Amino acid sequence: MGQHVIPGDPPIDLTLRRSGRARRISLRVSGLDGKVTLTLPNGVPEREALDFAREKQGWLRQQLDKRPEQQAIGMGEDLPFQGIPHRIAPGPGRRIVAQDGVLHVPGPESTLAPRLQAWLKAQARDRLAAASNHYAAKLGRPYARLTLRDTRSRWGSCSSNGGLMYSWRLIMAPAPVLDYVAAHEVAHLAEMNHSPAFWATVDRLCPGYEPHRRWLREHGASLHSYRFGN
């Protein structure tokens, strides 16, 4: 429906969206990019929805203030790898090496971010393939393929034909969290839903998964605060 602005310091940009399925006016602040969406049912005047948003601007500003700040990728900065902060430092040779809380990155700083991103993706593919293979064998159901993306709406998915997709940023989360997501998606090979039977399968594959699921809800958005120049 278009863009609107709530005046203030700073002003708040709103995206208005009309939905035939909506029963009431609602506001949503994305935990990933901070976009504010104002959804209104068909038949509700746009003016009424904007008045609602203005009344809620105190809540909106509170939610926007909670968003993680963008994190720099540069020498001397910290980057999480398997849930552990690693200091980025110059390194010898041609390969990136993680050792004792330090990421040793060779080469010029001008290409640091894309090289680190490529390295993280490679590490993510190895870890997620190993975890998926482990849980698929435990379940007794093979998957068709594994792909990596930089998804913002979900950490993983399983298609009806057995294709697994994961966010490569999971390699920055604690290792048990990555394992939980792999178990979650592999469980969909048996249960393409989120029924009690599905969650029982997840628990069988990854006992005690709830703290890892909670970690993603509470801290997952912070993994998207690291920008690699794309």
C-alpha cells in the first residue's frame, strides 16, 4: 500500500500492508532489519491504521532500540565462530585459521570481509552436512540435497522432495544450536508439519533441544548484524 512516516527523532518509516486474512490492525517490527510493517484488514480506513501506529510509537521506539547494532568486520574486531567470540587478526600463509579465540586472516584488509564470509560458508557447509548426515542416519531417512542461503525469515527448511536448506550464519551460533536446527529440518523428512509427532521426533534426534531453540529466539537476530558487504 505504500510508505508512511511517523514524525519524531528519529522519524519511523512504516510500510502499510492490507490483508484479507487480518482481523485487526497490527504492527510488526522485524528483528532482523528493523522494518516496521502496519497491517490492516480490508475495509479499515488507512487513516485509522495510521492513528493506531502513532498511538503505539512509544512501543515502536522501544522495540527499535532493542535491535542489535550493525557489527563491523575488520582487523581487531570480534566475530563469533561456533558461538565463541574470535578476534580478527592478520595471519600468515593463504588459509584462514581459527585458533585460541583468534581468526588469523592472511591477505589485504580490503578483501577481508568477503574472504571471511567465504570461509564461514565453507565451515557451515561441512558442519551442517555432518550434522544432517548424522540425524538422517539416526532417523533412517535420507535427504536429497543440502543448500546454503543467507535467509532472514528462517534458519532452515525441508522441501517435500527431501531438500534441506540452511542459513550459513548458523556457523556463528553455538555448535549445539546448529545441531538442533539440523535435527529440526531432518525431522521434517518424517513429519512435514509441526505436530506433537514432529516435536517428539526432534526430541528423539536431539534430546533437550529446547534451550537451543530458545537461544535462536533470543539471540539469533544478532547473527544478522554482521555485514560482509553484500
